[in-house]
Amino acid sequence: MKYFLVVIFLLMVQVLVAQEGDPAKKVSDSLTRLQKPDSLKPKKKNEGLEVTIKDYKIISFARDTTFLDTTLTVYKEYKYNYLRRDDFELMSFSNIGQTYNKLGVDFERNDFYPNLGAKAKHYNYFEIQDIDYYNVATPMTDLLFKTTLEEGQLLDAMLTFNTSPRLNFSVGYKGHRSLGKYNSDQIQSGNFKTTANYVSKNGRYNLRAHIAAQDILSQENGGLTEKELQFESGDPDFIDRPKVDVRFSDADNKILGKRYYLDHQYKLVRKRKDSSFVEKTSLSIGHVFNYETKYYQYLQTSNNDYFGEAILSSINDKASLKTFYNQFSASFYNSTLGNLKASLNLYNYDYFFDSVLITESGETIQNQLAGNEIALGGDYEKQIRRFKIDGSFKYNLSGELSGSIFDGTVQYNINDDYKAKFSIHSSSRMPDFNFLLYQSEYLNYNWQNTTRFDKERINSFQFTLDTKWLGSLSAKYTNIDNYTYFGLNPLADIEEGTENANIKPVQNSESISYLKVKYAKELRLGKFALNNTVMYQLVGQDENVLNVPQLTTRNTVYFSSDVFKKAMFLQTGITFKYFTSYNMDAYNPLLGEFHVQNTEELGGFPLLDFFINARIKQTRIFLKAEHFNSSFSGYNFYAAPNYPYRDFVIRFGLVWNFFS
């Protein structure tokens, strides 16, 4: 099936082309001097220029262009994980790829419309904004390998090549399997993606497109049932984790999605005025198409009282979502006035279950939410000397799901060493679909809130100061109205031990204020360095519905040097991570969501990792002893109530870039 999708995609791109007659790395200067600049031996001539590493370009969804970075820094250590991004604000569960609890929150939205839900299962799901495009001088491969827990590995491989200087293709697959240390804890996933990036010879037409097919399958054991006796006591009989009792042995959940995305533009008017051929004025029309199907499914061989009474003995809950999105736009660019874009957005959605449900009380739970949304949008971008201004908005004209979204940014580059940025975000939309409508074989997990819930409103302001000598400081203030979350049913008289049978979507009627301040700075002395990241959070609320740790810190002390006559670059050090105790959200495997709980405080324990990393040409090798203090700092390390973090484990792997 995957190869069939590739063939169809390539054929689609060829047809479109036949119709036609642009955070990068953050590395301290002192560390960069310890490593030789990335370079490639000349492989071929391209218009008289030798090929260098800067000819291997990576283009983000926002059209920001960076080049391939094969250096080895502590930031590469932070990103060498299952998600391939810095997980400072996340707390991983015991198994690799399971899910993550939140240590910090960002409420800014990329999506104008509600999502399917099951957010706890989406950390490794590639959204549109996560797909990169490429432009390379020669075929290039990016390969990541890393061991997991017990049986399985993590392999992320991508091949990209240009058939001409203007047409690029890429094919990638991320495969993962990890058995885990506890019973019924296996995780496996597959993420396939293929992209195309094209610019016509005269520069009038450009296209980028991708296909993504993804599945994430998890065994769900429901957490530990005798945590005080078998885990927290440190009893040597239960250090062999398969001996620890878990709640379920027959439950699974999964996410499966497929997406077809196309974004292309054509310049109607182009005007060049100077000898450098810098474009002064242009008028373009554009079209974006996106079709995506996705479903979330929970399977259990026999029902369990943990979630309350059930209709059938076996559980098979499935929520599906199909969406069509079309955007038609016109863009005007002028070197004096800036870049202005106006768009018309059409969105069709179909969220559904198999059948209508009539409860014992006579309430009818519908099986479908379907409709159309029409919105107007606008974008503006302008560079005024050292100032850069960006703004975008969308406003809903028709439909019930969305209201508006606005993002604005002003950035001032004092010089290469000092940058300041101010951002504002405002949005209004309905909560995710699983808050509005849900059906399950478990009686208490059926609801319809389409007329009971109001739109969530988010307003945030952020200031960021990035300096070479003083470090990076960001402060963000967010105000949330109609905050919607999963929690205990406020209308139910809940007996102790039945909390998970009474989880419902709840909307908070009071405003919540949230402040997050984050500071990062690296101190260096010769070949030694201390990298620090500290986050402080404060929540103002009448009820404890948004729970985060007040203080989170990560500190890495490490040594960097060339060894073996500069044939290898080596980094080794220890990372310390700590967050204050707080009411960690609990995990609900039935919904694939976290829910609020205020009965148990967790956290307040240290996490220590020791690493040795090396770079040989374009290959980076990673070796890490994770949580090596687990056996002597107390068995109280939880990622969520009844779900421990992992014990001490040694893992290794590599990232390899090679070129043709």
C-alpha cells in the first residue's frame, strides 16, 4: 500500500508540473570553533560553483530555509529522542513512544478548527506543519537509529533528491517498536511520508505537496494496581518489572491517519527593476488543498469495572473524522509595501460513529457531526530595516466550529548578537470533537455537548529576548476563557475508587490566567560547559483545573574536545532535570487523553542522565545511561498517577547523513 501511494503521488506531481510550459541551529560561537565547519568534498560542478553543505536546503512549512547541520552540540543531545525535538516541557512514560505528560503548556493554536481528540496519542503524529521540504545538490539521506526497551528499535530514514535544480522529491519512513519493561506495554508505530517541491524555470509557478500515512498502536495496561507494595517499596522481588501487577492485559488503542496535501502558486505579474534581478513587484494566485482521514479506536477483549458498566462484554470504540480543506488566495508583493495575502477558506468535516445511541434514560446521542465552514483570511509580512513585521488572521463567516484567530509578531534585530521579539495571539473556536460528541460501549462515556459548550477563547502575549552574552529569556502571559478539560463529573456523587468511571468533558466558566517565564544560558570555560534551562510557571484560577509544576530546570555539565588527532569530536557529560511536585494529570487509555485530578501530588524527584556522544565526519554517535540514579534516589518517579517513569537503562544509536 505504501509503495502504491508513492507511485500515485509521483504521477500526480508529474501531471501538475506538465501543466506549467525557499530554528535553525543554535550553537554558541565558542563551541563551533571546537569543530571543523561542515564541508563536502566537491562532487560535481553546479553552474561553476562547488557543492557545499549549504547546498542541502531544508524548507519548513512556514517557508523558512535552513541548511543541513551535521555538527554535534548539546542541543543535538536534547533532540536525540523518539520525537526528534527538545522534550524539556514533557515527561515521558516508562516505554519509548507511549505518551507524555505536560510540564509546560502552550495554548497558541495552529489549527483554526477542532481536532479529532485523543491528544495523548498524537505526539508522534506528523501534522501539516511538521512536514519539511528539500532542495539538494545531490541525493542525500538522513538516517536515525536508536535502541528501545527490550524487543524492537527506532529507525527514521529519509531519502531526498533533485531530478533537476527545480524539482525535488523525498521519501521517508519512521518505524518504531518497543516491548517495554512492564506487562502489556508494547508500543509500535509507522510514519510514512513523501514530498515534492517544484519551481518552474521562469519562477512563476511553484508547488509543494506531500502524502502522509501514519499509524500508532499501543497496548494499554491501565497502570500499576499495587504501586506502594510492588514499586515504591523498592522490593528486590519486583525490580524485574514483568512481575509487577498491572490493571489490563487485553486493551489496545490506536490512531490511523492518511493525508493528501497540495500547495501551489502562480505569479500573474512579475516586475524586475534593477540589475541584481531582485523582484520588486509581483501578483500571485494560490490554492491549498488538504484531504485527511483519521480514526481513533479503543479495543478491549472484555469490559472492566474500572470504567463502569458496559453495554457489551467486549469493547470496540471507534471515532472517525474526514476533512476537506480548500484555500483560494491572492498575494501582492512590493519591495516597499511588503507582502500582502488575502484568502477564502472552505472547510468540510464529517466526524462520526457507527450508529445513534439511545441511553437508558431516553437521551439520544447522535452519531455524527458534519458541516461546512467558510472563513476569510489575511497575511502581512514586511521587513523595515531591522524590524520584521508578521501578521495573520482568519474570521469565520459561516459555520459553528470556529470564530477567529489572529497572530502578530514584531521582531527587532539590534545586531547579530541581540534580538527582541513581541508576539500576540488571539483565537476563538469550539473544543475538539471528542469533547462535543463521544460514544462508547462503556455507559458513562457517552455524551453530546454541541449546545452546552461555548467556544474557548485564548489571548496571549509573549516577549522574547535572545542575546549572545546574557542568554535567552521569554515571558508569556495567557488568558483562557471557557477552558475545556476532562475531569470528574461535577454532577455525580462519586464513590472512592470509581473516579475513572465518572470522567466527563467539563467547561470552566471562570477565566484562567497563566504566566510562563523561561530562561536559557550556556556558560563555558575552556572545553567545559554548563548549559542551563529554567522555567517558572504561575496559574491564577478559582478551581485547580490547569495544573503545572511551578519550577522546572534542566542543567547539563559537559566536556567537548577533538580526539584521535582530530579524527573524532567528542562530547560527554551529565544532565540533571527536576520539577517541583504538583497534581499531575492522570492518563485515561479509553479516551487517549489526560484528565485533571487533584488528589495526588507527584514530582519533586531528580532525573540524571550520563551521555557520551561523538562525531565522525557526517555521523553522530550517541550513548546514554538514562536515569542512572533510579535505584538510589527513591522509587517515587511517576509520569502520571499509577504510571512510573522508566528505570535505569543504557541506550545507544546514531544519526548518519550521507551524500551521493
